[in-house]
Amino acid sequence: MSAGIGLYAPCMITLALLGMHPLAAFPIMMGACALVQPVASLRFFQTNTSHGDHRWDLQSGAFRGC
């Protein structure tokens, strides 16, 4: 996921080749992404390369949209 190829498609293909139904594979894919994303973003936040103003603008817009 950190390499930019995503995780859903490779995970879905792997689980389908193992014989798992896509409806049963979906929670596994969601759990795997939930575990990978915080670890992948640690270096991003440690280097402080995020722009706070833009981050809060996007977050407030998403909050209003929901």
C-alpha cells in the first residue's frame, strides 16, 4: 500500500485464488488496511511534511459533507 499499488485488489485476488468468497474476504481486506495505514503514515508524520492549514480545511469539509 505504501508503494502506491493499493491493497484491495492484490488481497482480493489472493483470497479468491485461495477459494474464499468475496463477501467473506471483504472484512479481511478492511482489517488489513486498517492495520497497514497507521504504520505507513508514521514516517510521514515524523518528518512533519504535512501542511496543517490544508489538512484542517479538508477535514472540516469532510465533516460538513457527512
